[in-house]
Amino acid sequence: MSHPNVIYLATRGWQGKEARGNILGNCPHRDHPDKHPSFSINAMTGQFKCFSCGFKGNSLVTLMMGVEGISIDEARDKVYGVKDISLEDTPRDTYLSIMEHTQKWFAAAIKAKKEPLSVLARNARTYLNNRGVTDQLIDRYGIGLSQEGVVQYLAKKGLYQDLFKLTQFIAEGSYICGDRVTVPVIYRGKVIGFSMRTLVNDDRKYLTLVNADLFPSHQWFFNLDNVTGDTVIVTEGVFDAIATGGVAMLGTALSPDRIALLYRFKNIYLMFDNDAGGWKAVEDFFFYSRGILPHSVVKVCDMPKDPDEITGGYQLYMNKALPITHWIARKMAQHKDPEVMCNEVRRIRERADNTYEMNDVEKALLDQYLLTECALMRFAPKLWGGDKEWSRAWSEMVLEVERITGIKYAGIKP
């Protein structure tokens, strides 16, 4: 019988090829998106090692900690008293099977040649082409088309009842996705759900259908497995990610655990929507990432439109991107009403004080950025167009902003 470590990996969907008593495959560690098989586990002893990231050991506890990202105590609780691990299908296995069959149908539907589906498929491809998504990109990302026929297809596969239980595709027995373009969300080579964009009038323009109980959002970003190099662009929507070759949040919330998935990138560019939701996402990223990305430089791109709608490309905005601390300060300073400005500054400073991972140097830097940005926003016209000497005007401005914000000036030159 195989070692419990091997059985455990099998229950997680891991597969490999046997070679002289070892099983070789992609590294199963949750933080290592392995593209080239670099992981080896001995079928008899359970000893394992990744020759790329260094993940190694021989105990089931160590293996669980790396694969699931849990603490040693949690792993011990799971393993304690367990002699064998069942290989029976789990809800996760059944769900992944449903997603695989659904993706096959969606991918075939967008290339349909027979009516009436061919008409909808043609409209879907036209919509995608108008958004700059070429036929080549359709194939690369596995983009498809949802339509109610998928339910009959899954029923023939004997998966209807499981679909009803495990996914959000069925509501009171009727198909709720409608006629939508679909983009599969891939996690470790498996389809775990879809981002879907309506082709008809619908209050729900976008749907993100991923079973959050089986695959919580902190485990994945859209397209993360495909991004190589040391630079990544983080967007909100799927088509923005396709246009930039970056990753997308797909409307799900940020958290420290989710941001930690970006630890391997030296340069992180945030290209969020230029609205209240996008501003909040930048602010959350700023505070949640304290202490998590010590070797990363995070910058924010001020986007007039969504990245996939910008004529001439998005690279220009990357060149003009601001460090995230500077961007936060500038956004707070843009309120014309002095009272609103000060309330926003106080709110940001209070959030900084309540962020345990934010050290004194980071807080001082944020303070000085807030001070200078608020000062320049409020007094720049007086500095350049007034009759006072420049240095005198600057001194008066600093005193005024110190008074209204409560921040002490540390001598940064304008």
C-alpha cells in the first residue's frame, strides 16, 4: 500500500509519474506555482522534496502545512489518530469534475456552427473581438459561452444532482447564468469556476462563480499561474487581466493572505478602476500588505479608463505610476473642502495607528506625504501667483496645514 503522504496528495488531486520508486510531478506547495515538474516523493517512505523551491520533509504534518498553508498545530490535529486516508471522492473532487465537463461544453459552444447556438456564438466572438480579445486569446484562455444547454449536457453525464448541490449554477432548478461569455478560473491546473460577462441586458453584468467553501478567495487570483518574471499587474476585471497579461481579483475582497500570494514579485503595479471601489482596493492593499511584501515595490497607476479600453496601451501609465504611500496621500489631499480633507487625513492616520504591522518609519513617511500633498493642493496657487516671497509663503502654508491636520512638519523640501 502507498505511503499516507502519497495517498494524501492523491486526495488533493495531485498527479505524477512513477520512476524507480519515486513519483515525479509539479510541486504541490500552495505558494509554488510550479510550471516544470520539480517535485519528487518516494512511494514507500513518503520522503519528498522539491528541487526548485526547497520544500522537503517526510512527515504528513509537514506536507499538510505546505500544501494547505496551515499551522503545525492545525496539521497535527488533522493527522492525529489517522492511520489511513480514504481515496473516495470528496466534494472537492466532484466539484472539479463538474467544472471540467462544464468548461468543455462552454469552450465548444463558442465555436458552434449549427443554429440556434451558432448565432449566439457569433455574437460572443464579435463582442470579444471588439474588446481586443482575438481568436488566439480565446483559445489561450479557454474562453467559452454559457447557455442553458449545458444543464442537459451535465444531466447526461450524471452530474445534475451534484451540480445542484455544489455550485451556484442552479437556483430552484433553473439555469441562472444566462447567455454569457465565460472565462475559466484556473488553480493549479484545474478549473475551479468561471468569470462570466452577460451578452444581454442584465443587472448582473459580471458573475464570478467559484465555490468559496472549497476554494476561498485567499487561495487564488485569476491568471496567477501563468504570470512569469518578477513584475505583475493587478487588476479588478478579467478582461483587464487578459489585456495586460496580469492577474485579476474578480470582484472578491483583498486580505493579507491573498496579497501574500504575490510575494514572489519584485514589482507590483495596481491598475484598479478609477472609482470609489478601486480607491478602497488600493487603500486596503496598502494596509493589508504591511510586513507581507518586504521585497516588493508596489506602485499605483492612475487610470482614466479600464486598462483594456485605453487606446495605445497601458504602459504609459506604468511609467507614471506612484509609490503606493505617495498615491494614498495624494488621493486624500484631492478633496477641495478643507474639512473633508482633514477628516480623510485623520481617518487614514487612525487606520495607520491601528495597523500593528506598520512600523514608526512607515507611519512617519505617510505623515510627511500627507502633509506636503495637502499643503500643495490647498496653497499651490498662492505659492506661484501670490505677491509674497516663496519661502515666506511656504512657511505660512506649513503652519496652517500643521494646525488643521495635527501633523508636525519634518523638513521635507517641496
